[in-house]
Amino acid sequence: MSDASVKGPGPGGTTSPAIGNMQPSTPNGTGAATYFRKGFGLKSEVQSELASDYTGHLVDLLKDREYTLTVGDVTIRLAKEFGFCYGVERAVDYAYQARKKFPDRTIYLAGEIIHNPHVNSKLQGMGITFLMPDNGHIDFSGVRAEDVVILPAFGVTIRDFETLRQIGCVMVDTTCGSVLNVWKRVESYARDGFTSLIHGKYYHEETRATASQAEKYEGGQYLIVRNIDEAGLVCEFVEGRLSAAALVERFGHAASPNFDPVRDLRRIGVANQTTMLARESLAIGELVGKSMARARGEEYAKENFRTFDTICSATQERQDAVVELLREPLDVMVVIGGYNSSNTMSLAALCSETVRTFHVEDADDIDPDSGTIRHRPLGAKEDVESSDWLSRTDQVRVGVTAGASTPNNKIGEAVGRIFATRGIDPKTIR
């Protein structure tokens, strides 16, 4: 049997009320789609290509030497959890398998596979066409029944999934399992009459897809808060210190259609974008729960407030590893990953609390010849260039980590450029 789902698969891999019973078939223009969620059994055939594209020699050396590499007066300390997580590896692997499986078909990607410019460029070089969202929506009008559409690790909204199902194209679903867990939680909230309070970025692909799960049930509602300060505004409303009109004015762009705070914030369930700062997601849940108890009593809160730890384990592990590394004396920290990568930004935020931190998108942002580094400061919208970022005298200890979308080869290249900035040829490092 092929890996096409057998009966009624939704984005969660099981029957979905929003999607209904979808029988696997070959695309025929009748609205029946072939759906793949577990690859094509071609992992061994694409493995050498993946290794060639994404393996990093210096990263292997660091791992072999207890995540420490000292050459001359430079010591690099790599966080023990970094870079590609399982979900990202799986998404990239399936994209490569899809190209191998369908060499002559048009293949589209619904957005970016992950938030890494190097990986996305590789896929574009393989002839995969990116359909980028505009105002939160993707235009699938050019997709035909015989085409293939890859769903990214972030997932897609229920609306987008249904559109593709109606087209009847082949769907290759790489949605991360950790994301699916959050979807199930939001769906359960909507089923039980709770509004989902989602800690995330309202414009992020994952958060849009997560919020759409509330729409599986009539009357399902959601409200998205970026941080604990925004969650505090929700608490102010719950406790009667902020008007409904003021809350709607503040969050109208980040709430479900026809959201009514008076009606919809009587029962609240907290969820999160999986790549947010883990400790903040937990703090938001605690803050809102206590607020409801203060406003309406402990018993009411027990019945009408829910929160669960839906933080991605890989996100948590990478953040924990950074916290551990930051206990050491470091002169500078380099965080590698896309500027639009939420989990990378969370790592940079953690590091910035303790040590001078440079968030670079790619190894090329480090220029050994000029001694400059192009980076994006925390909270900035544009990148800047800094000179003499590494001390030219004495010993220097540089901490390095990378977001879950950053491949080992780019981490290794960045490490090499750090050494080269101090006059050490990375080619001589063995």
C-alpha cells in the first residue's frame, strides 16, 4: 500500500471534522486528492544528497570534542542542542523525496518549508516553486490536479488544506508533529466552548494554521498575544480594568472574526506557537489562570480555564542548552538562523540577557577580511554592520548556537569564519 492516507486524513493524520472523509486516489480533477504524510520510502535514495547539502565538518569536530574547539587564542563553545530538529529534518527530507518521486511534475511549496534562506534556496534550485502568502492567504489558482503541493513544517490553515483537496492535487504534508499536538489542543478547546488564547505571532504561518483549528467548530474563537505584556491586557479586561472596545481595538487584527471579549473570554484555553520562548508561554498560562481566579473565583477558574504544556521539545531543549552554556564565561555569543525564524529569535533573546549577542542569518554575514559582522539586534527590523566585534588581543571565548531551521554546514561555515576573523585558517583545523 502506498503512504497515501487510507481514510479521511486531515492535517493531524486522522479523520478531521473540517476535512471529512477523503479517499486516496490519483489526481483526476474531480476534487479527490492523494495525500502523503510519511514520505515515499525514498530516504536512502536522497540521503547522500542531503548529507552533501547540509553536513558540516567543523560541527562534527565540535561534537566529537565535547562541543569545544580551541585553536590558538580562540575557543568556540557550541551549545549541546542546536540546529536542525527532527521536524525540520523530516520536512526537508520529504521535500527531497517528493522531487525524486515526481521528477517530471510541477511541484509547489505552500510558503517556505522552514525559515532558513539557504534551505529554501536549495529547494528553489531543485525546481520547486514557492507560493508565498499575501495578507495571510496563499493563491492556489495556478495549481492543477496533476501538480504536487508540499505543505511546510508550519502546516497550513484549514481553508488552504480544503482548497488543495478540492483541486485534487498530490499533497505532501510535512507538518511537524509538535505543531499537530497544539492543533489538537486548540480543536478540543473549540469543541468544548473555550476560546483559544494563543501565545504567538499573529502573522506567523504556524500561528495562522493553529488559530484556524478553532474554526472546526461553530462559534470557535481565538485571540493571539505576542508576549506576556499583551497577555496582561487580556487580564486587565478579565478583571474589569479594560473595556471590551479597547481590547478589540488593540487585538482586532489578531482575533477571530466577530470576536466579542464579553462573550468569548468567559472560558479560556491557553496554547502557543511551538517556537516561542518557552518560559514566557508557561508564564502566560499562569498569569491568565490567576487573573480568572481573582475575577471570578477559584472554582470558576477550575471549570473555565485550561492550560497545557504544548511547547515543542526541540525548542525547549535548545533553549535549555543555551541557558546551560551561558553559565560559562563567554566574551560573545553568535546565534545563527533566519531573521524570520521565531525559535532563532527566542534563542537570541535568551543570550542577549547575559552576553553581547550577534544574531546572523547566514555564515556569509561574518566577514573575516574586514573584521565586520552583519547582524540584527534584538527587536530591530533591519540588520546592521558592526566592526571589531571580536577582541584582537588576549584569549577569546565565543559561544555558538543555531535555530532549529539552520543546517550543520551553515553552522560550520560560521564557526570557520569566526576563526578566520582572528587570522586562523579554518582549513587547517583538524
